[in-house]
Amino acid sequence: MTEIKQLLNTIKYQLKQQAKTYRDVAEALQLSEASIKRMFSESSEAPITLDRIVEISHFLGFSLAELTQEASLSHEKLSTLSTAQETELVSDSVLLMVAVCAVNHWSMADILATYRLSETECLRHLLKLDQLKLISLLPGNRIRLNISRDFDWIPGGPIRDYFRQQGMPDFLNSRFHHEMENFTFTHGMLTEAAASKFQTELRHLKRKFAELHAESLQSPLKKRHGIGVLMAMRPWEPISFSKLRKN
């Protein structure tokens, strides 16, 4: 990948992160939207100039040096944290909350506008997340995530244990009657082959949810809602049934 292409990919990513469109860029640069689209087109006969990249960088709140650093680090993303890092997160509920906000692409301003945190307290937790390598805190208190698109918590790790012990009871404590809520439970008897096929379908559904999450980042925070989806599958029989089984 050429350096210019890497910069363009980083700009496209930042546009999505900041919920900005080619039209916004066109207005900032006083050009037509069609001109901006041609600049970003890989087949364009008139490739984007360095001066234009500098202008777009400033529009996004970066210097050219910062944007270049973003591009160079784009492939050095975490797919998971260490057990020690997850343990640190669950040891402080406020730190965990700020971490979840950051993972969901909130800005520091979004966090302060939503939760009862002082700017000093919020900054202290963001600096801790920077120390844990989950984010990099940039000039202007901008948050850069250091996680890959396939990032996940450790199976059986501290975060998942936290959810099982505290999050799951709270999540299930609902009548699930709201228009954005749905609760479906089904039970059947499957062969190992059929169960394997269904596990594949669950992975596809999880991937689709991640795609919709990324798509939703283009909308302002006030139009996005925290949605929890619990997908669970295991060999199971109600304990009242199993008590009646013959040995």
C-alpha cells in the first residue's frame, strides 16, 4: 500500500469516526462534492495532492504529522487485552464505564455531557486507559482507539466474569416490552452437526451486529442507543427435569 493510499484510508476512517461526510469536506474546502469523491477514488486520473491532504487533516482536527502517525499505527491494533488489563478495568466501575464509552467511539465531550463526571476525573480515567494501551489520548483530549475491528474480551476473562455476575442479572431484569426490546427463547434437541451449523449462524449474526454498529457511527451520538444482545447456547435441561432422570 502506498503512503498516500494509507493516508486516504486513515482519512476515510476518521470521517466515519467523526460522523462527517464528503459533503462536509466539500463545504470546508469550498469544492464540489463530486470533486471530493474524485479525490478519494482509487481510479481517479487526478490523484489528491499533499496540500489537499493537509487541508482535510486540519478539517478533521489533525496536523499532517498526527495523521501520518495515525496511518502508521493503523495496523498495530489490539484484538484483545491481557488478563491483567481486564482485571484493572473491572476493579473500578467508573474506569470501566469510561472504557466502554471509548470503545463505542464517544468523545470526552460526549462522556462529560452524559455522566456526572468532572473534567479532571474524566481525564484521569482516560489517561489510565492510555496507560493500559486501550486508547491513545491525543492533543485536545481526542481519543484514538487502539483496538482492531475484531476486538473482543477474553473468553472466561475478568470482563466476561463481570458481565455474568453483575451485568447479566441487570440485563435480564426487564419485561422486554419496549419497541426496541425483544426476548426469544427456544429449546430443541439437535445433533452435533446441527448444533455446529447453528453456532456458525450465531457467529454470522454477531458479525452483522458489528457491521451495523460501525454503520451507526456515522450518526450523531444522540441518535444512537446502547443495545445489548445476549447470544447463548449450551447443552441444557431444566434442573427439575434432570432430577427425574434415571441413573
